[in-house]
Amino acid sequence: MQKTQNLTVSEEEAKQIFEENKDVLIEPIQMRVSEIVVADKAKAEEILISILQGNDFAEAARMHSISDSAEKGGDLGYLEEVPFPQMGNQLVTLEEGDVSRVFSGPQGYYIIKVDEKSGGEPMKFEDVKDMIIEQQTMIKQQQVVLDYIERLRGIYDVDINESLIK
């Protein structure tokens, strides 16, 4: 449509939008997590104590865990989403290198470790500038089209056949 062809958003406009929204423009947090799962709470607490005393988490997972991840030292890789709510409750309190307390989950009693954690930092303007400009340009274009349609409705008699829409 010719009315929208030359519409653009300047870098200054994009910068203003960035400044107004920078508190929500945060890099997603990525976590690489390992787990140990056992059927018995007392056994889980015993394993946790040994880890806190310096024993290797991955080795403990290989020796004791009943989860599918045991052969990989409990490594779940980078989590795209939290597998179950109780794990999520633990993850929010842990930093890189931290080990959780024992908690109950779907397969038994869990101990998790955050092997790597990144993200959660504010995004930089240069990293999101093009996305903001593209998105805001589309919004401007949509508004021009909507305004044009409203203007045409004022000029012409428009009847909408609701039965055809359904």
C-alpha cells in the first residue's frame, strides 16, 4: 500500500522506546543443571552431605541416581523449561555452582546443581535496535491502514454481513 511505503522509525525514536522499556528488555536466563534422584529421602540427605563435604556431584549421580541422566553424571543440559514446579522453586534461589537442598519430585527425592548460569542481564540498545525499528515501523503502518479504513467508512456506506463472517 502506497500510504505505508515511506513510513519509518528513526534511530532516535527507537532509542526513546528502548529507554521507556529497558527494564523489561532482559536477556533470558540459561541454566545448565545436573540432578541426582533417589527413592529414599534419608539416602538423598546422606548424598547431599557427602557432596557438601567435597565429593563430586557427577560421580555421586553416576553411583546413586535412578534418573535417566545418571550415566551422564546427572547432566540435564541447558533447560529450555523447568521440568516440574518443585525444581523451579529450587532453581530461582541457586547461583552457578550451587547445590540445592533435598526436595521431593515426580521420581523421588532430588538434589540439583546449577553447573552454568548465564543471561538475566539488561539488553544493550545496539542488540535490539533493528528489532525495535522493525516492530515500531509495522505498528506505524498498521495505524495508517486502520486510519484509512476509518476514513473510508465515514465516506462510504458499509454494510457488514455478519453471517458470512461466521
